[in-house]
Amino acid sequence: MSQTIATAPGKIILFGEHAVVYNRPAIAAPVTQLRATARIEDMREPGVRLCAPDLNREYWLADARDDDPFARAVLALAQTAGLTEWPALKITVSSSIPMASGLGSGAAMAAAVIRALAFHLGLDNLAADEAVADLTYQVEKLLHGTPSGIDNTVVAYEKPVYFIRQRPKNQIETLKVARPCHLLMADTGIYSITKDVVGDVRRQWQSDTERFERIFDNCGRAAESARQSMELGEIDRLGKLMTQNQRYLEEMTVSSPELERLVEAAQTAGALGAKLSGAGRGGNMIALVREDREELVRLALLRAGAQDVFKSVLT
Ligand code: PMV
């Protein structure tokens, strides 16, 4: 009985969330120590068994609901591969990425399942980064409406990316980081549904287009400057740009008192910059810190109500 394992990382959005949906540039990076894992095993019993032990769930693919993200990932691969008959398989997913927290847990789960299945079935062309990103996007689209494509890209490529949503093909450039960036991610512990927040921003954009276009432009400019700063190793400037981006997100009304308390605490404890990351209204914030300040900022974040603080170094 053979078995195949693939994993995909969590992600943070460093610059340009929301504005990226409206075709402005954004920067995202993988969080390699938080991962989703998919394991595929051949079975004797016919059928495809889906197992998610973290959620205490086990069921047949044939019984899955239409909006089941696990099944959608499996079916996205099957459709593209033109698979009509399934071998008997057990697919197990597990993840250390907190859910609904702006860390890309859904995209990572889909990417891990798609890559593991592609390898297991000998469809190596569909296990390549670009194919995994495209298939993961299909899953995101079914479940989230109008995703920009940045989440699926960064979890599939597993590199910091500068991303612009555009047709017919998104602009995707992997970024070279001149100096390691030490980041702390602090979880508000508040679940936030990306689709709802993105929908709310759309409604506001529709009723006040000019103002929102201006905010999106500002986010786009911050992302462009941040890209330069990362490539030149200008860490202080990068921090300032993060805090600036946080102000634009506040103007969009996607921040929250809990996120702002964490941003404030990080800065008071000496972070170079801080902002929410992802859809907002909950989930995680990120702070850029000098290594020698890391512990101080971590403790300040916990005192300010963070449920958890993770470390990540961008290189
Ligand atoms: O909440 P997350 O981590 O899925 O991030 C959403 C990022 C948005 O820019 C708000 C939406 C998108 O599709 O890019």
C-alpha cells in the first residue's frame, strides 16, 4: 500500500490586503512553520474516504456537500486531470494553521491536498507550483466569491511574492529579501469570515467609490515602496510603511479595537511597525521587530490580549 504526503504553509499578507482585490499590488509571504498536511493512502475498500481528524470528521467523497472545501479540492484536481474513475483512496488532512484567522488555512489545506493527490496519481505536471496555485484558486473562488488570487499563489510557491491581480494572467514576482525580517504574529482569537469582510468593503466601495479608490491607491503605493525596502534591506522604512498601511485599513473599516490594541502595544514596546494581516475585523496582526526587541514585544502583545503569538523570519 503506497502513501504520499504533501504539505503547504500558512501565509501572511504584509501589504495590500483588500486593495489587491481591486488590482493594486500586494505583498504576501509564507509562514513555513505553520503547515497543512495531506496524506494519501491506497485502500482496499472502493471509494474515496475523506478524513479530517482535527475536526473529528470522516466521510465519503460521494457524500460531501457542494460547499465542502476538502471535497472541492479533490474534485478540482479530478476535473482538470479528466479523471472519471477513482482508485480506492483515503485522504487525511491535518493542519497547525489556526482557522479563520487571516493565515490562509483554507488555501493551504487545498494546496496540500491537490499536490499530494497529483503526486500520488502520477500527475506530476499538476503538482507544479503554478498548477497547484491555479487549482487552489478554483477552490477559493467556489467558496469565497472574489478572491484576488494572492493566498493560493503564496501557499503554492512558498516564497514571498509581489502580486498584482490582472487579466489574462496575474503578475507574480518572487521577492528577494535583502535582510531577514523578524515578524511576530499575534492572534486576536476572533474569527473573521473573509467573504463577509470582502463583501462589506465592496458595498462601501460601491457607495463611495472615489474615496475607496484613493485608499486603494495609497495601499498600492505602500506595497510598491515596501517591495523596494525589502529588496534593499531598509527595515526601518518597511516598519513605517506597515503602520501606514494599517491606517488605510482602518479607513476601510476592516480593523477592530482588538487589532488596534495589539498594534499599539507592539509599537509602544518598540516594534518598527505593525498592522492587521488578511481580511481584518479579527484574525491576526503582524509586527516587524528587531531581534533584540522580540521578547519585549511578544510579552507586550500577550498582555494586550493576544491569544497566541507566533514568530516568523522572512528570508
Ligand atoms: O483573510 P485572508 O487571509 O484569506 O486574506 C484575505 C485577503 C483579502 O485581500 C482581504 C482578500 C483577497 O482575496 O485577497
